[in-house]
Amino acid sequence: MALKQTPSQTVGPYFAYGLTPEQYGYDFRSLFGPVLAEPQAPGEHMRLTGRVFDGDGVPVNDAMIEILQADAQGRFVASRAEAAASGFRGFGRCGTGTHASLHYWFDTVKPGAAAAGDAPHIDVIVTMRGILSHAFTRVYFEDEAEANSRDPVLAALPAERRATLIARRAAQPGGVSYRFDIRMQGPKETVFFDL
Amino acid sequence: MPALSPLAPHLTPRDWASHPAYLSPGYKSTAKRGPTRPLVPLARSLGERRAPVYGHEDIGALDHDLTRNAAKNGEPLGERIWVTGRVLDEGGRPVANTLVEVWQANAAGRYVHKTDQHRAPLDPNFLGAGRCLTDAEGRYRFLTIKPGAYPWGNHPNAWRPNHIHFSLFGEYFASRLVTQMYFPGDPLLAHDPIYQSAPAGARERLISRLKLDSGGEPGFALGFEFDLVLRGAGATPMEA
């Protein structure tokens, strides 16, 4: 390789007016937000939500979560025009600093399996003050037990760590939601990938 | 943009000899926030997912000009600077049409962010956020104000060196980079645990270079050049 990678640095505590301005009430247009799927997007609509906890179990109020996922048919969005036509963007961004209980949230559709043998999942980037390089993790779904049991990524993990990647389903009057908490440290530290 | 295949061969790995470790004792917040267990390898094909989609229609005409994109009744105070450079992959190939997002403190070292309590003035004509897409040669360009240093709570009388935050996607989900650009000759770099967290021999890549001929009208703004190198396809990129 002719060139070396530029080192990562922390996103710091003050990203919101640049990266998530509308969510935090700044007068600057957001390029990405917590809504991945407009109402007309095909598939089972769901909310993904959770909190990020530090090593003391304290919820983090300045994390930024980004998610990338396939649509309900298991396809990744290939262009901006395609996203505009379907109402599904496939990518979202949400900070943990605006909800009273420091939740992040995304309004999306449940993804289909993107490849044979893979369980449906959502890829996640976690970044915040105090981490110097973003962390990759992944959301799987509690109600996909059979697909999860065959998924090669889950299968490669020790059973007790697998549970850190499984989102819990709750059907509420407002719709379906999945709860996915991220623990940076501790006995239930979330699995982070070297991606 | 041509339609790109969803997967491409041989995405280069994260080069941990270039990136800081998660637990970096000098930067105290890492102690409770950095992952402590070894990262779990993911099969290669899963790491080569494309970056999210966006396009030129997402970018406003003044988004790259921080001296004007939030101006209310005049010009922001401070030293005008061009910040220009290229986004390349490790093979030296330009990364075209990629989103570059920046944010920074104003000339007095104050961030617009609501939780910044530093006793320095806000500038009514400066937000401090911008973005642009790289051109076919991977070039980006911002006009902004040189950010001031500011104190933070890491250790007694700790001051961050002047810096601009950068966020980039590159071509792949896994080529994402969040980093900071510093300025040449800043005496605070030697005292900054965030800058120092990157390995010696790599951290110097975070320092921009003075570039007097950054373009634009002579005598209008100083120029600083900062190239960024992202993970990319190690072999021939595949286009469908």
C-alpha cells in the first residue's frame, strides 16, 4: 500500500450541530436523521431504540449511533433516487442527548435476510466522547430464533456473548419496537467487531 | 455516480498501527467508555458493505462556506482560512463523491453546542459546521475561520489544540472515519492526550500543512492542506 490510513480521533462531545443538527434543534439541515422508512415503505414498520451505558452502568448522553440495513426484502439501497422512490433510505443517525431518558431511536422497517444463511440484522456504528475509534456492532432480532441459530456470525460467538446482540421485541399500541442497549464495558459488554 | 456492486473484493483492514487504542490512559474518558474485550473478526464479505447513499442534491450551495452558511448580519470574526485537500485510499486512488462533514469551535474557542460552557463569546455569524462532496479527483474545499483553543476538564488547565473535526464515509460502510485536523506548529499538540493517543509515526498525519496558494483571491484567506487516507479496495474496484 502506498499510503497509510489517517488515524481516527474521538468525535468529542460537540458533534450535534454538525452531524445531527435538526434532532438537537440547531438551524442547519440534517443530511441523516432517525427516520429510515417513510410510512409508504414496504415491510413491517418498527422502532429500534435503546441506551448506551458506560463501564459504571451510567447512560451516555453524548453518543451518536448510526445504522445501515437492508430493506424488508433483504436488498441494500443502491442510489439516492431509489431511496426517494421507495421511501426507504437504509441509513440513519441519532444522538443520545435529546430524549429525556437518553434513548436513541430509529423508525425503520424490519430488514429481510440479505444473504442465504444470514439472519436479518442491522449494522451499527457507535461513537462518542471517550472512544477514539468508532465501534461496530450488530442488531439481531429475538423473534428470529431459527435464523439466528444458523447465522455464521452469531454461531462463532460464545453463547453468553451472543445475547448482547439480540434485540428484544415489544408490541405496543403505537407499533412494534425492538430494544437494543449497548454496553461499552462490564460483564455484559456488547460484542464489537473488527470490521 | 455509476452503480456500484454491493460488495467489492479485498477491502483493506483497519490498520491498528495507525489508530489509537480504545483505552488510552492520558485521555481519561476512555477508561469507562472504551471497549475492553478483543474485537471479534467479521467474515470479509460482511465488511464490504457499501456506504450509505446520498447525492449532490443533499448539499446546500453554502454548506462548504462556514464564513457565510450561518451569517446573520455580517461576517464572522477571526482569521479566514481555506481548508482543502484530497480523500484517497491506501492505493493512492481518489475517493470521489464522498461526503466530508466538518465542525469546529469559533475563533474564540467556543462551540455553538448547548453544553459547551467555556466562558468565551459565541459569534452570531458563525455556526461552525459545514460539508461537501469530493470531486472526481477526491478534492474537497472549505472556507472557514481558524478555530481557537479551548479548555477541557481532562486534567488541570488542559487546553485542546486548534482543530477541526472531520467525518467521512468513503466507499464502504467499513471505510468510515471520524477524526480531527490540527494545525502545524501548535505548541499544545505536545500536551494533548487526544492527539497523542494516535501512535507516534501516525499522529503526524493529522497535522495540516500551510498552503499559501490554496486558490481564491490572493490576500483573502490563508490556506491549510489536509489529505485523508481511508480504507479502500486493495485490488481492482468492481463496478457493475
